[in-house]
Amino acid sequence: MDSQMLQQLGVQASDWANSALQFFYQPSTLAQIAAIAICALLAFALDRLTRGPIKAQARRIRAAPSLLRIIVALRRRMKLVYFVFGLWLLTLADTAAGGPRSSVISVVFNLSLAYLVITVASRILRNRLVARIVAIGAWILAALSILDWVDPVSRGLEATAIDIGSSRISALLVIKAVVVLALTFWLASIAGNFLDTRIKRSEELTPALRVLIGKLLKVGLVFVACIVGLAAVGVDLTALTVLSGALGVGLGFGLQKVVSNFISGIIILTDRSIKPGDTISLGETFGWIRELRARFVSVITRDGKEYLIPNEDFITNQVINWSFSNDLVRIDVTFGVSYDSDPHEVTRIAKEATASVGRVVAEKPAVCWLTGFGDSSLDFV
């Protein structure tokens, strides 16, 4: 920041402080502050009196999850609701008495109403941290607009900058970039999830092709959102060539395994060697594929354990796909009976038992074989 710019900002801040002191020492201002304090006390008392009945009525409401979250957020801020309503009445009375529109009461009313609307509306977002960040950012912008501080703050942020070569990066540019990129990424995420859900419902595509198209759409939308966001705030995209080269070197050395698993996942989805629902064996792991991810494959074993196996292992290691071209899977069940049992009767009972299982096909019935003579039993499979 230039020294002349700093001096101007210091003079403006000094003038503003002197004006603020003169304003708050006026009798009319002190009276308005006292009225606001009384309104806050009344809002606190009304909230204590009506908290129980309102809570009982809110529990009876049956609505959509998004609407229900807004109702709950509104119920938890009843003190603020009463406070805003009281300020509104004071604003009407002050206006009827010929008071200025920019009085302390009207300013506090506008700030409180903006905070109430923004905090309640932000409850549509499920992530509490994101909702809180959005609420704080939106309320700061609304407060600057209500107080007519947008231009001075913008000039101060624009003056706070650093020069990198021929580029000038100011604090205002960084804030705009963060806000625009967050908004575009959020919209890209919503659009990607919507399209992915629609694609997964399509019965004309194979399961592997659905996953591949869904992931390509999500990655493509995020890339487009990044380009659009940077272009919207005025960033020269030609400067990204150096960054992309450095990123390529970093990927080649530091993220080699990550890139390998990502490329392996694309190969798996393209050649359709495995797909969700397949029964596979990889090393000592035997189970069913639940989901294909960009970095790993989720495999659930018969005992309920879920293994997250890197995609690279399915490319470099031998994989047994029991249902690659046929959905029929043979399962061996070993058991033993006493030497007093009739082997032919044991075989007949075992076949009847397997025929009663719904997942055993009738056109290829189960077989039962005597496999050995154990120390204390006849061994069958």
C-alpha cells in the first residue's frame, strides 16, 4: 500500500471517529439507544414466556427436511424475532414522529432483520460449518451495504495489494476469487450429483459405464467451474500455464500413486473387467464389489468386512471375477458326519437342504461328494 494512500485512510478514519463521537453524545441518540435496550429486554422476557408453547407446536409440524430445518432455526431464534418485531414498531413510531430514516433505530432494525433472514435461510445447507461461513459472509456484506461502507472498504481492500511481476493481487481480488470459486464449485457439485443420480437410474447403460460417465461429469464440471470462476474475477488464465507445469511436475513425483490409482480406475471402468455387484477374489480377499471410486474399489466380504482396495491392485495383480460373464457362482460348503451315517442318505439330505435356499438355481442343482475319511467323521463337500 502506498504511503499517500495510508495517509488518506488515516485522515478518513480520524474524521469518522470524531463524527461518531459527536453523534452518540446527542440526547436523541441516547434516547434511541435506551429504547433499543428496552426492546431487547422485552424480547428476552417474551421468549421465556412463549418458549414452551412454541416448542410444543413445532414438534407437531411434519414437513420436508429443508423446510423443517428452517422452522427449527426460526424457533431457536425467537428472541431475535421478538427483538426485530419490537424494532419494527419503534421504526414506525419514529417515522410517524418525523424522525430521520437513517436513525439508530432504523439502522439496528435493518441489521437485525438481515441477520435473522440470513441465518435462518442458511439452514438450507446441511453442513453446519458451510452454513455458518455463508451466514457470516452474507451478513457482513449486508451490514456494509446498510451502513454505506461498501465503497470505503472496497477502496481500502483494493489499496492493500502486492505486485508479482506485471500482475497486481489485491485483498479485494482474493476475496472475490474465494467467493466466486466457492459459489461455482457449489453449483458444480449440485449439478454433478443431480446428473450422477439421473445416470445411475438409467437401465440402458451398464453399471460400469454409469460410474464412468458420472465421474467424468463431476470432474468436468469442477474443471469448468474453476475456469469460469477465475475468468469472472479477472484472472489472466494464460498465467496458469506456469502453474500447470509445476503441478505436472508435482504429480509426477509426489502424487505418483494417486495418479496411478486414478488412471487405473478409468481403465477399469473402460474395459469393464469388474463392476458393482461382481463377486471377486483378490489375494486372500473374497467378496462382492459394492462401489467403484476414483482411487479405490469397495469390496464387502461374507463376514461383513469392507475392504478399500486401490485400483492399481486390480490392474497389476491377478483378479478372479466369479461373475464376469455369468452371474452363477459356485460356493463350496464342507461338513462332516459320523461313520454310522449312510453316505447315500447324507448326499440326498444335503441336496434337499440346498434346494430349499432361494438363491440356488434349479436348472443347475447342487451336488454333494464324499471327499475323505477323517479321524472322526466322513467328510463331504
